[in-house]
Amino acid sequence: MAFNRITAAEAASFISNGETIGLSGFTPAGTPKSVPAEIAVKAEQEHAAGRAFKINIFTGASTGQSCDGALANADAINFRAPYTTNKDFRTHVNNNEICYSDLNLSNMATQIRQGYLGKVDWAIIEACEIEQHGDKAHIYLTASGGISPTICRLAEKGIIIELNAFHSKNCMGIHDVYELENHPFRKPVMIMKANDRIGKPYIEVDASRIKGIVECNIPDEARAFKDADEVTTTIGQNVADFLLSNLRSGKIPASFLNLQSGVGSGANAVLGALGQCPEVPNFNIYTEVLQDAPVQLIRDGRVLSASTCSLTVTNDCLKGIYNDMDFFRDKLVLRPSEISNCPEVIARIGVCSLNTAIEVDIYGHANSTKICGTKMMNGIGGSADFTNNAYLSIFTCGSTTKGGAISSIVPFCSHIDHTSHFIDAVITEYGIADLRGKCAMDKAAELIKVAHPDYRPLLQDYLHIASKFKGHTHHCLSAAFAMHDTLRRKGDMRLTDWSEYLK
């Protein structure tokens, strides 16, 4: 059978009000772009005609403006999971206009299979190639794995392929497609080192389930990274110093650890700085996103191999990988998110996790999702997948944001995603708070030392006030969020008088 070539608008016409679409991609990398944009157009037309039109969306992680942004602005989203970085989408979520479920990325495919999130009607998949082999079709993904194998298998009404010529067919073979079995009969995930392969380089489906192929040539909606600055460079050096001290003392093995790094300019800069430290041994990466800095480290021979779910890189960097695929093919492997973020594998192979926090409180709890406890930033992503299972878990953050108006070290996190039980160290430009083997009060002393000097007296004052209430952790509940409240009222956390919070 010949696959049916259709336009993006024709593909969008298949989607009805109330249906659920599952998308390929993980970050904007590998996300379909032409069909979601046309679904947004359809939503606007339906609304103009007085008809209801909203859909549910399952993704691997975030998408780009042509998907999350356009659909949110068209009032086309009823429910969405599990992670996003789009500003327009975030605005609608924080206005309570979209039902948004923030999930650990390792759990997304499993929750779909378990039926917790409802059925999948359509899978929309970006591919660099599709081949027919008898009654089967082989779908070759582009720059990410995400939840594609699961949604392709479960989509009840069929699969729509965006065949995007922007992505070179050179990337065929870079993927390792493997889907976990349902409980309770799961087999061990037999990955022993970062570049092990256990699956197929494509997704195999019945060819009859391909309902249409949309041809396009659209670049990934990649975000440029900020250059490393004095703060991120210093944090990177502090991370390197911490790892080297652990290496010398035998706390981490002589063969070193696999490194994981979260998404964003800060994480990109820190990993780049770490790679520039000549005393750090050459290392492997087992992570969920690979950004520009570690790609260059692969070229430099500092990173020996990298396993990831997504090439979350600038388009120039992505083109460079495609052009040099003979060099990268045995050094890069792209996996589905439930494998790239698999707790079993992370715990087995020995990973050092490097993630970024919005804020950390004086007892070592971290907030990575909500501003002042209420406004969603992006979501938890895969940070808990790695933090909770890492050999060594590190959070990094600049000591302040907004020109010093906000301290990243606070008395009590306004929202907690990661409890102190799983966090080994917090590193800012002012040093290293090693939290291992310390009681709560000793953790507080360590964390105050790495706060910005402007905020250390405030944090010490709070600790003195809270000590009157005793307990394993000292807290004065009426004052615990005084710095956050001062920010809310005055736009700056630098509290001048505690007395109004002690009544």
C-alpha cells in the first residue's frame, strides 16, 4: 500500500473536539510543528462559528510556539501533561485557563499505558523517514525519543506522520527504541553503560494505521543559549572542585561517574565549565537532554559517549551533528523518555545529577517548579527521576535573581519538589553546601554560607527567631514566608523588620 500524502490542514481536520493527541518530541526537539499549528487554526475557526473545540495533549516534555503557544492562544487545550517551557502556555496555565498536570517525565508513558490519563486518539509524529516492509511501517524519529513508541502503539484512530525534510536522513539509526512492559511482568532494563543499545532504531507499526503523511521542511524551534557569565562559570568551577575532592577521597569511583544535566542556559554553561576543567577525567553522559556545550565536549574528546532523550541544541549545532554523523554515530544514542529517565538504570550505572533549583531552603528542600509557591514556571521535568536515584545529587543556582531582589536560599521553600532526603549538595557561586551526613541544623549552617552576603544576616536572624520554637527543624511558621511576602508586597526580598511577622 502507498502511504496517503495529505496537507497539514487535512490532517488537522481529522481531529475532533474532546479528542486526545499524543505528540512526538521532548523539548521542542522532534516535536511536530505544521499539524499542531493547523489544529490551532481549526480551533479559532470553530470558536468563530460558535462551536466548542478543545483537545487534550500528551507529550514527552515541552514543545515550541507552533504547538503549545499557538494552541494555548487559540483556547484549544483542555488538558495537557507533563512539562512545558512555553511562555504563552504558562500564562494561560497560571490564569487557570488550562488543566495542566505536572508529572515526572519517567512516568508519562507508564501512566498512559495504565489508562490514568485516558485514551489516546491520535499520534502525531515527526519523522525523518518512513519505510514500508510488507504490512509493517518503520518510523525513523528525528531529534528526540519522548513517548513516541507508546502513543504510536495506543493511538486508537491512527497515526499522522510529519515527514520533516529539515532533519537529515543521516540520523537514521541514532535512536534506540525500547518500550517497557506493563506491570507486573516487567523485565530488567539491560543497560549497563551509557551507550548500550537494547532496542530497534525505528518504531514499528502496522502500515494500515498510518492515516496520512504531511511533508514539510520546518526547523526545530530551538532556543539560543546565553553565554556563560561570571556566576555560571564560578558555579561550574565549584562543581568541578566538589567532584574532584570526592574523587580524591574515594567517595566516587576512580572511573568517575556518568553525568546528567538539566535543561537551560545555566545547566549548559555549568556542564561546559566542568568540561573545561583539565583535572576532571573524561566522562560519559546519561541524561534526558543534550545541549550545545556537551556536544562540543564530545567533539573535544572530553565526553566519551552520551545517552539522551533529546538533542536540545541550537539548529546550527544540530546541523553539525547531522553533517558529522559518521563521527557521532557510535557516541550518541537517543532513547524514549521512560528509558533515558529510568530510575532503575540511573541507580545501576552511577549517575551524578546536576539540576537547577528556583530556590532551596535552609534545611535542603528544593523548589524547581513554582514561583512563590503558586505560579508554574515549567514543571518538574526529569529532575526528580535523576535526583532521587543518583549516586550523587547536586542542585545548582545563582545565589540571587532579578538583580539581587530575590534570594535563591530562603527560610522555607514556597513549594517543595525535592525533599532534603535526596539532595547531597547545593552549589552557588559562593561555594558548596555539602549536606551529606549532617543533621538539619548543620545543613542550615552549610546553606546559609552559600547564600548571597546580602541575605546571610536575614537568614541568620530567621534561624535565631525560629530556634525559640525548638524541634528537629526550627521554624517560626508566622515568619517562614516573610521574605516571600516582602517580595510580593515590595518587589524585593530584603526584609528590614521581622516584628510584623511575629505577632
